[in-house]
Amino acid sequence: MKRREFVQYAGLGAGALMVPSLMLGNNISAEALLAPGMDVAVKKRLADVALNTAKSLGSSYADARIGRYLNQYVFTREDKVQNVVNTESFGIGIRVITNGTWGFASTNDVSENGIKKATEQAVAIAKANSKIQKVPVKLAPVESYGEVSWKTPIKKNFKDVPVSEKVDLLLSANAAAMKNGANYVNSALFMVNEQKYFASTEGSYIDQDVHRIWPTFGVTCIDRGTGKFKSRQALSAPMGMGYEYMDGLDSEKLDGPAGIKLYRNSYDMVEDAALGAQQAKERLTAKSVEAGKYDLVLEPNHLGLTIHESVGHPLELDRVLGYEANYAGTSFATLDKWESKDFKYGSDIVNLVADKTQVGSLGAVGYDDEGVKTKKWDLVRNGVLKNYQAIRDQVHMIGQNESHGCCYSQSWNDVQFQRMPNVSLEAGKEKYSVADMIKDVEKGIYIAGRGSYSIDQQRYNFQFGGTVFYEIKDGKIVGMLDDVAYQSNTQEFWNSCTKICDESDYRMFGSFFDGKGQPSQVSAVSHGSSTTRFNGVNVINTGRTI
Amino acid sequence: MAIYTKEEARKIMEKALSFSKADACEVNLNGSESGNIRYARNTVSTAGHRSNQTLVVQSNFGKKSGTATIDEFDDVSLEKVVRRAEELAKLSPENPEFMEPLGPQSYDESITFSEATANITPEYRAKVANSSIEPAAAKDVTAAGFLNDSAGFSAMMNSKGLFAYNKSTSANFTVTMRTNDGTGSGWVTRDYNDISKFDAAEASKIAIDKALMSKEAKAIEPGKYTVILEPAASIGLLGNMFGAFNARTADEGRSFMSKEGGGTKLGEKIVDERIQLWSDPLNSEVPTGTWNGSGQPLKKMKWIENGVVKNLSYSRYWAKKKGVEAVPFPSNGIMAGGDASLEDLIKDTKKGILVTRLWYIRSVDPQTLLYTGLTRDGTFYIENGKLKHPVKNFRFNESPIIMLNNLETLGQQVRINGNLIPYMKVRDFTFTSLSDAV
């Protein structure tokens, strides 16, 4: 019920949005977001209090994360501002290994005394749990980086942009939607700045400044006579960028089929809202799809979610090993499949890479939340399963001795654990455009944007909808479709991948609030791809009469 | 100590309000102590404890409001947080939908607090984990589970004279049992206000039995089947249906509850006439607080009677706009059941499928309340009144409205996620594909 209450508050309609209340922190003024955080020298001194306390209590390892999390959210509907939220959350999380067992505690009392107490609590928890721990924690070695720092390469800090400018932009987008036939429109702008300081007994002191942004909207068009209503969500992507993402540069726009506009590293919200209203209206009378097998042409802002669910999650090592069995589930991509060295995850042209360094992505950081320098690695190469996503205490279980650098915690208040890095599909190597792809399809459907999504607990069977659908007949787009969802099996689906457009079509999709763990934590992650073709996929008709 | 008594809370809140210079001021004070243990691979993986207290102050000048929060309650801090809320209110844009705080209200005394739950220790949590792990290991099964318990209070006061206070406890338990050969999986969930009703070994045994029974499932063709839905299976769909009981989206024409040609389905029969659905904060099995975040009293309220929509929820703003009484969104859901036990329902089924739970439920079409998702952790074929064999999991595409129109039998009620829901036998439930997932 909590989630629903927030959804109502955000006004974006059920299913459009999930914002955990814990992301909100303490309310502050927009000006206060600009106040400088704690000086790095002070952070080092305080982090050392945790590390030294842990060592003196017999811990073999300790890390401390001092975090200042700043968020600004703006919500509007039609011509009204519903809410402007500015929050700050500040505190320290301390993790230790004592008697070969993890212990964690956190506090918002970032004084020497507060840190000492929290460290003692973390050690006490580790000692208590060590009595039932069967196998001691084993950490992969990591380099000692000394004092280093990293920043998201932003051009415009959202905190420097006045709230009124953001409100005006959202209200302009709403006005454009209303002018183009929308009955209702909700829009929102989420902006996040994580100021994270990490220190560990391995000798690293890492200061990072991470930025993320997500503009989004939902328009609804209603036909009162028939009682039908249809909506269309934004075709934006959440990005690891500054406010420059909102510039709407023409150079970053792509012309999609049937007059749709797609956006790369710069988003034109007003234009998208106007087109969104037109497309929502068109959906009211669009042809209902005939169920059957179709060749699917999937646009990156749609395919990203399919990659997320059918590649990102099943290749998380903690799921494979059973740590998530009671919540998110396990994985079909078991160790024996990987050990065989010839498990065909997809067709020969399928290359899926994990990457924590990709510029503009949500997952990009210099170092992960246990002080490992980030990198890029293969998950699937030429269709064959090559690797998983693993962190320091896991890699030895797959015979490796270097962490992949994908450990993350949503705040100083929660313990860090393995989270999905950006997972992306490499673009096709030969020159091949979306127009070329459509020309080659006899009976197919072009799908853009995210829609309904559902996948089983081992990531075999999935069903995805989309934002807009167009029918392809004999190499041409012939009109809009509705009531479309496709069902497939992960391995079958990726092996039906026959063509991938080239680099010029490559874009990122993102998920701002990916959930995992108990108690649940969110993380933000991007998935890049170019438009991709999948042959003979089962499409169902989701229209019902009640 | 994070849990204040009524008088302690009143004192802090009165002090905070005394600093207010705004047109109106409303303060919420909350505190809780919660603990959890998580286990997987037959060993404990993480455990934690959290204690927090927050005072939220909302001040308004006309239709401009600002909110500020603080976790320290000395006089200086209280004044600081009130000033901050006032500054934010002055800076914020006008909200045309802003509603003045409510005046004094009278509330029923809630029955949500249990000493036993408030006194849970880390040792108790470890014992719960062990009650799953030991019997699992003895049967060649691996346990992964989670117990989370909390005790807390919430209080609300405003400058119009409203005061509300409630103390509550809760505990939630889930465990997944998987056979070590990876071919069987079982699951169970329990939730309580009063933990003394909880038997971890009994619950764990159900999950272990289901895991062993679900080994080597057979594939049967997807299609329309008679199903027996355990309450854990139907709650997801019912909860989503409940979400549509919102007058505003219905009036706006963008909800299942909107009617062709305008208006809403209030007063219309939407499901089988045996369906009775109400909410009641004083139900002894599923008690909740007796007031909501706006300070509105929560009372017993009918939502569906004899299959007919009796009420839609109205926010204070929407009620004023429509000239009707506000109807707060319910804090629990209670669906009338029958006398039949699960065993009785199975015995009376010629051909059907028993579903333990549905998982990854997502909206497909809000117009028809169509949802998709999958069965998980114990799906069995029933023939001639007996569980014949386990079946592979299915994906479904179904609407709770269609499901409740296809009702065959209502069984006994069970508490699930704070609601009271009966076992249900339903015909023609739509499974659209098979899943290999165990």
C-alpha cells in the first residue's frame, strides 16, 4: 500500500513510477542543495576513526562510507505544480569482517563518538553471526589506491538551475501535450547527487561526486463515448548526466519510423510531450494486433528493459548461487552452463558487455562501493556465455581473483552488495540503418519505449509490452497497432536475434529504481543497444472485453 | 528508546506547534525499532537492526505549504524545524489542491500493539532461521528466508486541535525451500501483529513439503483451467483491483471504474454476487491503525456488497470538489469466505490446478485491469479430488474482475499481508504459456 500512496502523490498513475520513501531524506531548500559538503580531510579523519576502531576490536577488514545524498524532485500535472521536493540525507555506514563474518551498522551521528559506537555495533553483529556462519568470508585482493577522486562529467549542475526554470519546462511540456489532444498529463523531473566518500583498511580513500537525472511524463487520451482511454509514456531515458540532458539538441535527435522522434544524449521534453499526446490519441483507434508469430524490430528505449530482465538479472552471481532465492529468485544461467564454455545464450552476433565506466550511463562511477576501480567486461561474446557479475567476496566462487567492481548501496544507511552494472548489447559492425532493417522485414512489428514487463524467477519466460507499436508489412510501416505483448524464453529469444543496427543508432535506456535484496534497495542502471531484429517471436493480443 | 507514549509524544508536538507562525501547522511524530534476519544457502547471510524517530512539520500560508523533518527534539531543534517548514512554504508555488488541516476528530482505540512482537530479540530471530535451516538440511533441501519485525508509534497534531496517536507492531516472515537437485521449490509466508501466534517450524514444514512435492513437474498445455488459488496467490490481483477504487481517476475517465459515456461504476455489479469486500481497522485478525495520514478516522467500510461497488475512495480535495463526503483509502481488505478448507476444495475438484502463489504481477491494460505474471513455488494438477502431480509453472494473463466473475467456491479466510482473504476456486483462469522456472 505504501507504494500506491506514493504513486498517487506523484500523480503519474499506477505502475508508472516507484519511489521508495527512504530516498527522500530530510527536506531542505533548493539553495541548501548548493551548500558544500564536509571537507575531504575531515571525512578522512572520521573514516579513520571507524577503521581504527574496527581493527582494535579484532576485525580483519573494515570499510566506511560517508555519504551525502541530495535529491530534487519536481512533480506537475496539466497546469499545476503538485510538489517540489529537495532532500538531504547524511550519515556513515561501517562494514567489518570479524571472525570471518560480515557485520554492518550505520548512523547519522557523524561524530567521532557516534562512529565509534556504530563500529562497535557492526563488530558485535559480526561476532554474533559468526557462531552460525559456515564458511568464512574470503575477499579478492584489491589495489590500494591512496587518496583519489572521481566525478560524473556533467556540463550543467542541476543545483545551479533555478527551480522556476524546471517548473516552466515541465509546464511547457504539459501545455504541448494538452494542445495536441491530451486529456491529462503528469510530468516529473528527478535529479540526484550522491556525494560518497569511501575508505577501507586496504588503504584507499575515495571521494566521488555522482549525478543522475530523469525527466518523464505520462499523457492520457480519453474517448468518453466508448469509455476507452490510452496513455503514452515519455521516450526519455534516465541518464548519468547533468541538467544539460534537458537541452533538446537537434544533433542528438533521431528520426524513427512513422514520424516518431528518438533521443540520444539530449532530450526535447516539449517535443516528445506533443508527439506523445498525438500518439496516445492515435492508439484509441489503432488496429488491435492479430496474435501470432512476428519478426520484432526493437528500438533501444524498448530493448533496454528486455536486456535488463533477461540478461542483467540472470547473470548476477548472487542470484545464480541462491542468495536471492527467497525474493528476486535464482537463475537459469547456472554454473555448469558457464563452465561448459559453449552455452549459447544468443546467436553468433550477440555480444553483451557489462560496463561500469560508460560515459553518460547511470551505473558509471570511478570506483564501486567497496573501493574497486570500475571496468568493462564480457558477459556474452559471439553468443556464448562468458562471465557473471561478481564482487570481492564472490569472485573466488567462480575461480576468479579480481572483483568486477559492481558493489553498490543505495545510501550510507544500507549495506552494500552486488548490483547490476550497465549491461549493453554491442552495435552491429556493418553499416545498417533502422530503415534498412524495416525494409528487410516481411511481417513484423516495430516497438519503441518501455511498457508492461514480467519475467519468471529463473528468468526463462518473459512477457513485454511497449510504448508504441507499428505494423511492418513487406518492408514498410503500414500503421499503428495496439494490444501488443510478446512472450518468449530468454535463450530462444536471444538465439532468434538476426540483425543489429550499427553504432549510429546506439542509445541508452535506463532504470532509475531497480529493486533487489531484503530489505529491498534500489539502484540505477543503463542498458545501451541499437535497434535489433528478432525473428518469429510469439505475439499475443492483450485486448479484453469485460 | 524510539517508542514514545501518548503523553511523551503529545508534549513534544505541543512544543513544536508553539513555535508556529504560519496560518496552520501540522506535525507528525513517528518512531520505530525494527530488526531482521536474512538467510540463504542454509546459513545466515545478513542481519540488522534499525531505530529511527522523525518529526515532520508541515506549515502553510494560504495554499502554499512547506515540509521539513528532524530527528532531534530539544527546544532549539523543534524551533529550527518549524522555521524551516515556514521558509519552504513561503518559497513554494501555490498548490490549488491544498486542503486546510482537519479539526479535532474522534478515533477508535486500535488493537495493533503486541508486547511479544515488541520484545523480539536477535536470539529469537536466529532461532526462527534455525527452525527453517535444520529441518531443510535434514531433507536435502536448501532454505532461504527473511524475518522482519518492528514496533513503533505514530502521532499527529495540528494547530486546529487535532491529535491522534497509535502504537503498533508487525512481523513478516517468508521462506523459500528448494530441493538440492534444483527440481522442486516451495514457499510460505506469515504475517502478524502478535508474533506469539507464529510457529516457524510449522510454516517451514509447509514450504519443505511443497518443495519435495513439486519435484519433477510435468508440463501440461497452457489454456483455461479451474484453479484453486491460495490467498497468497490471489492477493496480488485483488490488491491491484482495490487500487482502482479511486473516485478521481474514475471520474476523470481513466480507470476501470469509469463508465462508457461518462460517470463511474459506483452502484454497479462488477463481480459475482457472492463477493463481499470490506475494510475494518478493528478486525481482531488484521487490525490496523484507526486514522490515516490526513488525520481522517478509519472506520469499517463496505467496498463490494453482493458483487456491487458500494464505495470509491475520495481524497479530501476531490470530495470537496464533487460535494460529497471524503472516503479514506482503506488500511486493510477483508473478503468474505466460506467453510471449506483447502482440503475440501481439492476434494470437490474434478480437474484443476492448485496455485501456491503468483509472482511478478504487472499491469498489461488498465482499461480492463488485465495483469500478467507467473505461478511459483508449488503448482499442482488436481484430478478427481486429489493432487495428482506437480506441473510446470505457467504465465497468466488475467483480470481480477474476470476472475471474480468466474467464482466457483469461496473457502476459509487466511491472513495475508495484513488482509483477510479466502481460498478461492475459480473456473477458466487464463494461462497463456509455460515457464521452465523452478
